[in-house]
Amino acid sequence: MKSSLQILSGIFATGVAAQSGAWGQCGGLNWSGATTCVPGYRCSFINDWYSQCVPGAAATTTLQTSTTAAATTTSRTSTTVRTTTTTAGPQQPSPTPGKFRWFGVNQSGAEFGKDIFTGRWGTEFIFPSNDAIRTLINQGYNTFRVCFSMERLVPNTLSSSFDAGYLHNLTDTINFITSSGAYAIPDPHNFGRYYGEVISDVSAFRTFFQNFAGKFAENSRVIFDTNNEYHTMSQDLVLRLNQAAIEGIRSAGARSQYILVEGNQWSGAWSWNVTNTNLVALTDPEDKIVYQMHQYLDSDSSGTSESCVSAQIGVQRVVGATAWLRANKKVGFLGEFAGGANTVCQQAVRGMLEHLRENSDVWTGALWWAGGPWWSVSLSLSLSFQKK
């Protein structure tokens, strides 16, 4: 989920520049800026709305068509409800091959109150409700991604000691989930930033994860997430941060847990096979890397509209990622998805989840965005898939 300050148009080079810089925009409908890139980068077509300067000279072909994805040029705030689904969801789908290992709901709230640090529990931010999580577990959901703020957990530096109160509340939530037989994914919901600045100290990032993983090293039902939705960063830096997180987690003695790595471009599934190809180089001595992607179905993939592009858009936006995972012998996980309370979105979500299940050799599961005490969201769209 993007913050209101993370808008591509305010970050990428625009205007009359002769060439767009590294990772800058270089094309798209109504684009009036440069259409060529600085040396060492090429202008890669992502979709009709967006082209980006990426490393290399040779053309890369995405498996998606021009209508399968949209550039993320709309901001998302931590208080924006991506969907307010209040109507009944689709009927139980016909049986399809495959089975998800992990399926559940994001628990959002402890990361709220952007830029208000440390903030007040119950005013700027809130922790998940154990009663609500228990209800979802009883309904068949088995995985919960718990968003938190790195600035609140380590308020001084990435390698400094933890804030005792915030750690206690976060740990209580994680332990409740795992002691109930479900899986917990503690999610540093920071977009590759710390106090608003891109994290460039790879060593400190590794130390953070070594310290953090040490708190859960013996809990086999914890799944680590390296960071939520890296974006507008050097692709090499995204690779190095993910690798540092893996190394920090393993050095803490956390050997049995899976690690969800996320990618650049807000970890979007629709552009993964173009943007995040270098992440294939990540290594883990335990061979438990899972590539976490996110996907929304509105026109700009932001999740801020209740309208979906078409009933087929869900499948169209993930097929390229499916092919990438299979070609590289990797496995993936859809860490965020949602759709509005209308027939088109219901069909799009349903089709996307069925595609993931049909390809369960490379897709391990999915999580609905979002639940939490400050979210007014019905989970009806995903309810039909809870025990599949």
C-alpha cells in the first residue's frame, strides 16, 4: 500500500529533459517528457500508460499485453480503504486443481499514522484484534500478514535497540496467531524507506533483520517479509537489501522459516517479469525463498478504485509472473489483492485466484487487503476460497 507522498509523477524525471534518468519514465499516454534514456538504460514498454528506463540495451518482451496492467501513478494512503465490499461475494467456484498452502488476510493498523512517530496506540495507530483474527481462523483462514512501522520498532537507527512497548504488542499479536495454529507474517510496511529516506545502508538493514529474526527464531509458523513494496529505487539496491535481509534472518538462527522477498515497482505482479528479473539471483542456504507480489485490478493497479478494468484483468495481470516463476523454477505468493463490490471485480478476483490455484506448483497462496480494527471491509470476495 503506497503512501500519499509516494507518487511517481513527483519522483521520476519529467518535462523537457533530453533523456530520462535511471528508472525514470520515458513514455506512455499523454507523456510529454523524454522518450530516450541515459547511457546504460533502455526505454522498456510496460503498458499503454507507462514506459520506464531500465538497465540494458536489448529489448525485453513481457508476456502481458498492453491491456493487462496499468502504471501505478495514483497514490495510496494508509487510511484509504481500497475496497468497501458490503455485498455478497461470488458463489462457491467449481473445483479446480491445486491447493493453497497459505491463504488469509492482511492485518493493517500498526503502520498507520505516517510521519507521526512514535505516535499513540489507539490514536495514530492500532494493533490487530485477537478476537477478529480468531473469527477468521475459525472461518478457515490460516495466514495473517501483520503490518508494522520500522520507525516505531527501532526509533533511533535501523541497528538500534527495539522500543520495548511496540515490540511487546507486535510480539503478542504474532504469538496469538501462531499459537492458534495459523501462520504470521510480520511485515515492515516501509516501502524500502526509513523516516522517508530510501534505505541505502545495507549493513544496517541486515543487522535489523538479524535482531528482529532473533525474537522469532524458534517459531516455525513465522514467515518473514523483507519489506513492503520497494519502489522507485535502484534495482541493484533492491536485490542487495533482499539478500541482506535473508542473511540477517539466517544468521539469527532462524533456519526453518520461509522468507518472502519483495520487488521494485511496488512489487507488482503485472510488471514483475520486466522489472524484477535480477531477483532470480537471490540465494538462501535453506532454500526457502518465496517471491511476494501484489496485484490490484483497477485502471492504474493502485487499488484506490472499486472499478476493475474487466472480468479478465485478474488473470491477465498475473500470467507473466506465473511464467517467470515457472521458467526460473521459483515459487510466488500474492501478498495483497482486492476488488470492489461489483460483478466485474468479483469475476476478476475469482478468475485470478483460480489461475493461482491451477498453477499451485509456483503459487503458494494469497492474502486479501485488508483487515484490522480500523478497516471497514467485508471479506466476501475471498470467502469462497478459504478452504481450497
